Amino acid sequence: MPGFPLPAGGRTFGEEIAASGAAGMRERIVDAAYDLFASRGIRDVGVNELISSSGVAKATFYRHFASKDELVLAFLEKRDQVWTMNAIMGEARRRADTPEQQLLAIFDVFTDWFHRTDYEACSFINVLLEMGASHPLRRASIDYLAKIRGHVKQLADEAGLQRTDDFSRSWHILMKGSIISAAEGDLEAAHRASRLARWLIEDHRA
């Protein structure tokens, strides 16, 4: 009697199910860590709380993440997708038709974000400030912040602006500054940044 074909990669169905379960367990841990790290930062959340919140055994936790730092790296990767790509850049592109309008729409998205009761500021900035100068998590945060500048530069290139590397760095200062100001309680910080942003666009036109 012929056997069933193996799944892609040559694994048996039992192995495929086990791999799927392991992936689901890992995602469960990352999801629990995401909410905790985003709202409270890294240092305030301990491993025991992470294990308890994810509802997994300690052995299961360490099977997927050898250390808390490994989990923080997974959190930052997810934060990049959920926050940078989807919530900020993706939403800005959805809200406006032209690249220039999409750049300005970033601050419209920020305004909505700043007024949320669960506003948590920027995790990349938070981790950057929490970690020491030589810590790998600090380096990872710097890299993710650079990716945000890259998205801004891409929009500036699409808009036909000049000196777009300089533009993206200046624009990112407005983004980061408004995030910090909102954390201080200035819920209109994005509106203030948007006014400066319009001047910055004019300064970088062809």
C-alpha cells in the first residue's frame, strides 16, 4: 500500500505537527512578551513573569529562548513588523495618495496614537536608553531605528525631494522628538512636528 507523500522538506507528518506546535509555543511566548515589553520596558519585566504570562513551563521557555536577551531580540523584530511596518508606515501610506502626503500622514497617525490610553512610546528608543553603550540590544535598537529612517528616505525619494539622506535624518528627529514629547504629556506634539515637517519638505524640494 503506497504511503502518503511527505510534507515539504521531507519531514514526517508527526514531525510536521511537532514543528507546528513548537512554532505556536514560541509565538505564544513572544506575544506575551510583546505586551509586557511594549508597555513597561525591558528591565522592569523578569523572566518569571514572562513565563507566567505566556502560560508555558520554564523548560519550554528556555527551549525556545536561552536567555531574556534572545526574547527581547524576537520582540524587537515583531515590533518592527507590527509597529513600524504596519501601524506607522503602512497606515501612513493607506491614508494618503502621494509620497509627500504620506510623509505628512505619519504625524496624523502619530496624533491618533498619542491620544490612545495605552500609548507606550517607541520601544526602540526605550531599549536604546535602557541598555548600556556596548549592549547588543542597544545595537539592535539602533539598527531598527535606522530602518525607520530608511522608510522615510524611500518616501522622500519617491516624492522627488533632494538630499534625502539628510532629509530622512531631520525628519526622524521630528518623529522621535514628538514621541518623547507625547510621553511627557504633550498630546498635540505630532501637530507641532507636522508644521515643522512642512517647512522641511519645502527646504528639500528640487
